[in-house]
Amino acid sequence: MLSFSDSLVLSLWSSIQRTLRSHRDNKLIIWRIPKNRLSEQTRRTRVNTASVVELTLGVTMQLPEIRKERSTDCGLIRAVTEVAFREMPFSDGDEQDVIDRLRSAKVLSLSLVAVIEEKVVGHIAFSPARAGDESCPWFALGPVSVLPDLQRQGVGSTLIESGLGQIEDLGALGCILTGNPEYYRRFGFALSPKNVPPNEPEEFFMLKLFKATQVSGPISFHKAFYGDV
């Protein structure tokens, strides 16, 4: 239990929500809090993914386990994705089908699930992307989904951070996505109009570089995103 003034706890909670990331072995969660907020001992705290962290605001947050999908997860992933996007105004309603098509085409490069109390509550997919200059490997992020009652509690952020770390370990030059710029900037993505492929909106197409310092031409999602397998 951490005790601070209400205003400091509010600020701290906001920072935690933005910077929660899962450890590479998916068995630990590292909390990273600004140096001027906490002591060195408290600033870097490790807890088991099954534990619950409580703040004096009375907010209780159970940290998810992040692991790769199993064959028995496919139906659960589809259900979670469908319900997560059901009320989203920007959704085409086919996000669960995109995942199935990527899997059927054997181009689901990385598929991670978030698990709380042995229940799949979130999912993220990564697939290969193609750069106009033929450099590789590039990846595309999405769809990413979290059950509605657990959204805005750090589950999605944990999935994204874990997935980005894993594709970076795979040697990724960079990663693309189409999404809300205000949300994805916190993960290092930036709008990249010079790399927008024909089927994507310029105002939402984003790029995060890893090993690459630049890339020429459009970077395209796999054709399975558009129903072509």
C-alpha cells in the first residue's frame, strides 16, 4: 500500500496507466514511476502478474498475465474481439474476421492474450507489413482488444508494450498501425503521411521505428486485412 496526498496519487495513477509494461518473460510486471515522485527503491518495483496493486484512492487493479495464444484460445479471442469493438463508432465490425484470416493465411506473426484469473480478457495481433523499399522485417499492429468492463485499466497498454518488445526482439525495423494518434503516441508511434498505403487514411496511419532510421515509400498491411487471402 502506497500512501500519498490525493493529488499526488491521482498524478501517479495517471503515470502508471501510461507506462505499465510487462517484463519480457511475461512473469513480472515492472512499474516505472518518475524519479521525482518516489524513492529509488519504490520507483522500480517488481510484482507477480497474479498480484493486485492497491492505491489509497481505493482503486484496485489486477495485473494481467501476457502470454502467446494457444490453439484453445481461438474462439475466446474471436469473442473478446467482437464484443470489444461492438460499440466502437470507428469499427467496421470485422476485426475478429481479420484475425481469423491472418491466422488462416499463417501470417499471424505474434498473437498475445491477456489473462486474469485464467480468463482471456484481451488480445493483440501482429502481422507482417511490406515496405515500398523492400526492406524487412516490418510489422503491423492490430487489432488489439480488451473486454469493455476492463478497458482503460492498463490491460491494452500492457498488451501493446509486451508485443512491441517482442517484435523488437525479432529484429523488427519498425511497426505500422491505423489508429487514434492521441492514444498511440504514448507508445512511440507518429503520423507518417509519406508512408501511407492506398487503403488507409492519412490522418490515422502511424509508424514506429526500431532498427530502421528511415523508410521510403508506402508500408502496406497484409492483404488479409482487406479480405483477400
